[in-house]
Amino acid sequence: MNPVDCMVRSARWEDLSNIISIEEQSFPPEEAFPPWIFTNILTLNPELLIVVDCKGSIEGYAMGVVEGDTCHLISIAVAPSSRGKGLGRMLLKSFESICKGRGLAKVVLEVKVGNIIALNLYKSEGYKVERILPGYYPDGSNAYRMIKRI
């Protein structure tokens, strides 16, 4: 899979099973969002659920909600077989662009303190640690709340 063959687009109803599969492959069961969350976002804020489509194959997604003047990126993941190819960065930049287009001032997200790959991506894209959220995850792990003005 070559990222040149991929595009980011709005999710469609027929993408949901692939999105949910990527979510389940990417996060422990106690951290993965249940399918109804994806259904709700697709129903209420469809522009905030995007996928990376590589020649008809869904290889990742990003999902968020609007909170005041802020876009909250609540989940982003790339299929395990497609990681390390820049697809996460494509999704992140597209999500930011959608938020900016809606006139929102910033993007916030939470990331597990030990998730070095994700942390490096966010830092390289200009996100700053706003604070530590103790015991944020079900396993007791801390999270960083990160923020970027867009």
C-alpha cells in the first residue's frame, strides 16, 4: 500500500464495519469505543468522522466532536498492517482542516503517556501538552491532554 494511492474522505455508512474493526484492532477492549459511538457521530456530525481510503480499502479513521470553539479529536487509528506510512498524519491534518473550515480555534486530544509513536506525531504537528490527566484510562494509565491552535 502506497500513501499516494490513498485519499481522506468523509465516512459513509458502508464504512462503519471497517472503522469498528480498526478500532478493535487498535485499542484494548476496555478502551475501544463501542460501535454506537461511531453511529452517533456519523448521524449527528458526519463531517467529523473521516477515513483514509486506499483504492477502496479503509485503512484508518479519525473521529471528533465540537465543544464550543474547540474540535475534540476523540479517536484516530490506522489499521495495523498500514501503520508507519504517513496515513495517521494524513488523517490528523485533514481533521484539523475540517475543524478550521468550521471556524474553530483549536484541536484538543488525549493520548496515553506511554504512546510514544502517537506523541511524536502530535508533537511534530505542533500539539503541546496542556496537562496530565491522572488515571484517565481504564487500566489506570495517565493521559496527556494536548492542544493545538489552528
